[in-house]
Amino acid sequence: MKVTLRTKSKRYTDLTFGNTYRVIGIEAGDYRVMNDDGRPYLYPPTLFHLVDERVPADWVTETGDDGETYAYPTELSGAGFFEDVFDYKKAALATLELSLRRQRESESASRSRGRSA
């Protein structure tokens, strides 16, 4: 999934108007994106235009009791994972980096297949 910021925002100074961001997860309907500071924060989807709405097939998707969506790659879906990232726990940071690398490689491979078709 990819999104762009709809408008400039004084509230969300860690996002840049016109930049494309990769959604790395969905939590209670909010998008978790790597912001300009390289941090995986949650943002309301109303901030963004969807550039690519495809949720990767390997994500674990669940629906909460109130109908809210949760979707993450398996390696990022554990309870407390992002708390560990924000606490700078090495294992969590390494797992996040590996997941981001895999997502970039998957996108690159998809683009290559599209050009050769």
C-alpha cells in the first residue's frame, strides 16, 4: 500500500506534502507509515490519498469487535512489537528493518515483472 499526504499540515510536520509513503501496517483503521523521521507512526487515513491500495497478500488481517481493521506482515503483528521498537529494543529494530527491506525488494520485483510483461 502506498499513500501521499493530501495537504500540508501544521499538525503533522513529520510528513511532507507530495511525498509517497509506504503503509507498513493498518491498526484500528489507521495507517502505520514510516514518516520523514524514519519512525513508524500511526496516522488517520483521511490525511492521505491512496496511490496503491493493494494490501500485500502475506499480511495477517483481522477485524476487531467494532469492525476496525488490523493488518500487518506476520513479523510485525506481535503484541507489543511497536512498543519494543519505540523502546529501541535491538531485536524489534532488526525485525522492522528486515521487514522494510523485504517490502522494498518485493515492490522492486513487482515493478520489474510489470516492465517485462
